[in-house]
Amino acid sequence: MSKEILNECPVKLTEGALKEVRQLIYETEVPAEQALRIGVKGGGCSGLSYILGFDEKKENDDEFLVEDIRVIVEKAHTMYLIGMEVDFLHGLNNRGFIFNNPNATDTCGCGTSFTTE
């Protein structure tokens, strides 16, 4: 498995998202061998759902360093994620990660699933 860390992450993490990820790493004591996985999976009301969590790097993953956060993306998922921005919203009515994906042609009302055509 390659240990190469690439410079240009296909996904942008805003300052709010980076701050929240750092807080999660600290609070949940994420093991050093795990990185932030960003990806997609089949399902959801629009066809594809986002994956965001901590995981170990696998053979088909690319690894990136976004400031001080290690990010892994499965190579096959890059085409769905390139140019996407992940933000974190702190609001009275909404709190959580927000996915702004320019590749999505349609999204569901909850904003966690999408389709491309």
C-alpha cells in the first residue's frame, strides 16, 4: 500500500469544518492510524449518500493533508467529490456538516444524498 500523501485534495474543508473535525478527533480520541474518510455510497432518497467519518487507509484510497487533518478518499469516489466543499453549520435550528457539491444535479431535502447525470 502506498504511503504517498497528495497535496491537492478534491474536497475543500472550510475553517468551520476543520475546527469541528479537530474537536471530534480530540473528544473521541481517534487513533493516529485513522484519517477522515470522505466518500459516497449508494442509497439515500436521491441515489448517492455522503460518507464522512474516521477510518484506516485502504489500498484503493488516496491520502491528502488538509492543513493538519489527514483525509482519505477512495479513488473511485473522486469523480463525485471533485470541487465539493464541506462546511459545518452552528445554528439554532441546524447543526452539522453541510455538503456543497457542484457535481450534484439533484439533492434531497435533507441535503445528505444527491444524484449526478
